[in-house]
Amino acid sequence: MSAWLKPHWDRWLARRIPQSPVVRLNQRRIFILPTRVGAAFALALLLMLLAAINYQNSLAYGLTFMLGAVFVITILHTYRNLAGLILKAAGASPVFAGECGHFRVRLESDARSHQAIALGWPPSELQSLDVPAQGSSDCELNLPALHRGWLRPGRLRVESRFPLGILVAWSWVDLDQALLVYPQPKAGELLLAGGADEQQEVPGSQVQGRGAEDFQGLKHYQPGESRRRLHWKAYSRGQGLLVKDFAALSGEDLVLDFDQLGGDVETRLSLLCHWVLQLSRRQQAFALYLPDQVLPCDSGERHRENCLRALALFGESG
């Protein structure tokens, strides 16, 4: 479709099939045309008709009209296989940039069954499934999440080529779906200020803490932790890589501060995202300071999700 025609087509579709989380397909929302196989079938019928007229052959007339009747009846059956189908948005879970977003769609029927219903976002391959009579079928559609923020997939193509494949009935529906994409976590250097005996660099983002660093014991090394805290004696005894754990990392309030980081905006957000995940995994309370928002010190799953959401929507108006 040309760049000039597409805006007009989108406006016409918006009027004819408005955005809604629940869409029922009817004659106003279904389009139907012959497929390539159907076009070849129609051309063959035309040639057969010309041959029948030329040779005045009754059997050729009969075969041509019979196949023509099959073509006409198929129009009705292809349309009926899509008509009455109900599509519902069934939710989507947040992902990180670079991952694949998963959108769930539910197909329901309050009357007859629907066979070989295909749906998806072209040019990706469409998924096909059957919907039982007075039943439902769930489908999970995938779309790459390349950038943080809201991922809105747009109109979904739903089609049917049942029963013979010579005709395709289709519709473009907008289920008003959106998926939140978090920044891609990226490990980096983290300055931990306020220790009792050292200022330590830990890969991540800028974290500020306060209070004494009381030694609590040893724990297994995690990628991204400071090599200065490695317990080499334990490693020499064959106990593996262990790091010293201090109270300042697990018992004091920490601050992730956007303004204290270097690099561009996306790099800072990726570093902050990494350390939101790390500190949440440690069940460490922390605060998040962004230029347009401050999330006070807290811990837990809700605080983690609030921080990730703030990072994902940073700089967006809505």
C-alpha cells in the first residue's frame, strides 16, 4: 500500500472497525476476495465456458456451471466461518527491551464452530487455531520489543480460507492492546558511598548508602559484584568464588540516582534497571531518584514494579 493511500485507509478502518478490547465480527467488518488459487479457478471456469460454447458440449456446460455453483457457495461458507467470531484482548505481561512481547488473545463463539482461523501481524506468519461451538480458544502472539516504553502492536489481521482455500475472508481489528517494555538491564560500575573502611565500586549504577559496614559472612559470587570483595583464601581452598557480605549492602538505605551517572539517557536507564533488579533480588530497600520523579526508599515486589515502570516511561508524556 502506498504511503499516500495508507493514512486514508487507516482513517476509514477506524470509522468502520473502531478500537475496542472486544470485537465481534459481522458483515460490516469482514472483507472477502478470491485467493491466487481462487483466481486461477475462476480463470479455468472461464476457459471451460468458452470451450463449451465453442463445441456446444452439454457435459462441458454442466461441469462448468456445477463448478461455478461451488465457487458461489464457497463465498457463503468462507464468510460464515468468520462471521460471529468474538475476539477479546486477554492481557500482556511486561518484558525487557530486546525480548519478545507476548500478547494474549481469546477467540470465542456463542453459536457454531469456526475452523482454521488465522491471526497475527503481517509480515510475520499467522497462527492458526479452531474455535469450538459455544466455546473459546486462547492464542499467544509474539512481537519483538525493541525499545522501552509502551509497545502498541496496532491492528490485528484475522482471516479464514476455509473450506476450499479459493477465497479468503479477513478483517483488521484493533483490540487496544499495549505492553510495557522495561529498559534493557546493563551491568556497569557502581559507586557505593558511605562505607566504614572503603568506598567500593560495584558494577551497576550510582548507589549511595550510609552506615557502618559490619561483616556478616560470605556468600556466593554473582556476576557484576566487586572483585575487591572476593575471598581469595576460600577460593584457594577449593570452596569456589565467595564474596564478603557487609551490612551496608543489606541493612542500610540505598539511593539509585539518575543524575549521578554518566553516559546518555538510555545507558543510565539500563544501569538503573540492572540495579533495581539486583537490589530487589537481595531484598534490599532502596530509593530511586529520577529528574521527573522520586520513589522513596522501600522494598518488595510492588516497589520493584513501580521502579521498573518509572524507568520504562521516563521522558514520556503519558
